[in-house]
Amino acid sequence: MRRSEVLAEESIVCLQKALNHLREIWELIGIPEDQRLQRTEVVKKHIKEEGETTILQLEKDLRTQVELMRKQKKDRKQELKLLQEQDQELCEILCMPHYDIDSASVPSLEELNQFRQHVATLRETKASRREEFVSIKRQIILCMEELDHTPDTSFERDVVCEDEDAFCLSLENIATLQKLLQQLEMQKSQNEAVCEGLRSQIRELWDRLQIPEEEREAVATIMSGSKAKVRKALQLEVDRLEELKMQNLKKVIEAIRVELAQYWDQCFYSQEQRQAFAPFHAEDYTENLLQLHDAEIVRLRNYYEAHRELFEGVQKWEESWRLFLEFERKASDPNRFTNRGGNLLKEEKQRAKLQKTLPKLEEELKAQIELWEQEHSKAFLVNGQKFMEYVAEQWEMHRLEKERARQERQLKNKKQTETEMLYGSAPRTPSKRRGLTPNTPGKARKLNTTTMSNATANNSIRPIFGGTIYRSPVSRLPPSGSKPVATSTCSGKKTPRAGRRGANKENLDLDGSILSARTFKGFQI
């Protein structure tokens, strides 16, 4: 028998023994018959090898799968190691804990994907913090340069002097950076405020001491900036000017008094309020007097600045009121109609506008002042009295002034009428009207001369050209000095009223025609 046949028979015997052994085990552990059949079918499939796959092919396939799985294992382990290295580097820079993953086992695809996402998040965090760090560092360096500040702590030196890549971008360090920047910016702001205050003192002292422009330009370089050296130079200039001020007390005090008067005007101080500052009139120019004036000017300046809006509103009302009074004065001027260029129409429009805006402005100021008085629990005074009382007083004074002017005009007109009734009206130059053909001057003079030469003492004459009446309603005294005898110019007829005289004098047609003789009040013209 050939050896292959012997091996085949031995295989069958071994298979039979194995199956018998399996059945004994199944029976021993109590597996039911139906499950035994299923298990036997599985063994059969393994032995039969459906798909016509041989043992050698199966071995080859399995070896291929094993190689593929070994390669996948290697790749995954390598990627895991690389991710762990990146995670370690990023975590050291960001001062964060490492990613928790088992390095001994082979990671699954899902675990690797999660690890990749974590490392990507760390990179974004690093880029964001680095950008913030670079920006804050730049601002810190600028502030230090402005303040002439040298890094004096290890943290400041790490920020300014060390390599940017070596700086730990932890949340704590970023917070400390922000705090350092805030401190430096606060110092810078304080330094700027101090420098600006020193400049204000310098300008004030310049004005008070009347320092010439050439001397001011000599220190123009320190009138901007806030570096430490600038601050020192400003302080030196203030000290020099203060010393010069003490040497020129009288000039300085007088300059302060001029400024005080300006603030009194701007704050609408009454005469009593101004006199309350007794040192204003002192003539003993001492350092103590200067200090009193300095304190008063500071108080007034602060008072004005605290209530600037109200004072500017009152000032606006004052200016509008003065303009309104000026328009009112022009409106009552009889010569206003002689203007040219349309100024009269413009003024009337402005006056009408002011009549509307003034009450509105008064109401706005009234509301603001009432709110201010509630907040400060005291009255807001303008020239020593409440603003609305002051406004009402101005309107009342204006009304009384108009009434007085009206009465004066009435009285003047009454006196003029009485004078005309007694002595006749004064002759006036005839006005020339446009578009009318003028008479021959010689004829006019001849006519007037003839008329006056033929008139008696009691004649009433109305010249055509001017419409003026020359008449004597009361007879003159006789040469003997006896009482005057009243004569009637026209018996049985009434004397015309004074108000009707010359009523149509402007409507006469001066066409140069010959005047016909007519009778007027019994006289022939």
C-alpha cells in the first residue's frame, strides 16, 4: 500500500476518534441532540472545506491576513508614538496634562481619530495664545519704553528678553501678562495726567508772568510726550516759573484778578457775590494773598466746569435776548424804512424767529435748572437771583420800556399838535416822487412869492408843492399894545380840525398846469 493511502486511512481513523471524543464530551456536559447535530455540521464544514479551498490556500490567505494585520499594528503604533510626542511638546508649551491613552496596546481606529482631534485642538490653542502673547508683549515693550522702565523681575525679563518660543503659554502666564500690561498702562496714564497737569501749570504761569513768546518756544520740545525725562523737564520748568512768580507777586495777582473777573462774568455773579471775595481789593501783595487768589480761581474754575452746560445755556439766552432787544429798537426807529438791500426784511424775519425761540430756550433752561436744583438742594442764581425770576424781570423791563416810549411818543405828538394849532406847522422841503413830471422851478417860486405878497396877516395859505399850511388863527397884537381883537376869517363856517390838515397833501398831481383861482376860508388864492 502506498504511503499516501496509509496517511489517508490514519487521518480518517484520527478524525473518527476525534468525533467520538467530541460526542462523549457533548454527552458528558449534557448538550442536547439538536445542538450536537449543529456542532457536528460545523465540524463537517471545516473538514469538507466548501469553496474548493485547499489547506495550502487557506494557510496562504491566513498568512496574508496576518502580515496585513501586523503592518496595521506597526502603523498604528508608529502614529500613536508620533501623536504622543506632539501631545507632549504641546502640553509642555501650554502647561497642560498629557492625553490619557494606553501605550502598550494597539489603539483602535476610533481611538487614533480622537487622539488626532485632541492634538489639532492643542495646536489651535497654541496658535491663539501665541498670537495673544506676541500682541501683549509688543504693548508691554512700548509702555516700558514710554516709561523708561527696565525689566526688574524674572517674569518681565522672560517676557521681554527671552526667546518667544521658550515662553510657557499657560493660562496663568497669559493672565499675568495681561495684569502686567494693565499696570504699565495705568502708570502711563498717570504719567500722562501728571505731564498734562504740569503743562497746564506752565501755560498758566506763562500767561500770569507774561513770559515772551521767544522764551516759550525755547521749551516747546517738552510740551508733548510723557516720558520720564519729559516729566522731569516739565517739573523743572514749573519750579523755575514758581520761583519767578514769587519774585513778581503783584503782576501775578493782578493777572489772577483779571481771570477772576472773567469767571465772575461767565458764572453770572452778582455784585454782592463778587464783593464777598474781600482779598480782591487788597493791595498788600504777599504770598498769603497770592494763595488766597489761587484757591479762589481754582474754586471758580471747578464751579464753572461743573455747571458749564447751564452757564452756556444762560449765555446763549443772554445773547439771543440782546439781539432781540436790538431788533426791537430798530423796529421802532422811524428811519428804518430808508434801508437798502433787503436788510429790513431780514431783520423782521430774525426778530420773528427770536420771538419763537426765546420762550422755547427759556423752557429748556427751566427744566435743566429745576433738575440741577433738585440734585444740589440749592438755588441756581444768575446775577444774584433765580434764573426764571431774572428772565421775567427782563421781560417786564422790556414791556415797561416799550410803554414808556409809547407814552413819550404820544406826549410828543400831543405837544406838536398843540403847537401847530397855535403857531402853524413848520415848512418842510417837498419830497420828490419818482415818475412825476417836475414843474418849472421859476414858475413855482413866482407863484409862491405872489401868493404870500397878496396875503394878509390872517391868511391861511396851502402851497400846492408841499401841502404845508401857513396860518395864524389868533390875531397879532396891535402896535398900541391893546388887547388883540379876534377876527373871523369866514363867518358862519367852522375852523377845520387840525387832524385833517394836509390829509391828501401827498396825492396832489403836480403836472405843471396853471392853477385856477379858488376861495379857501374866505380868502382868494
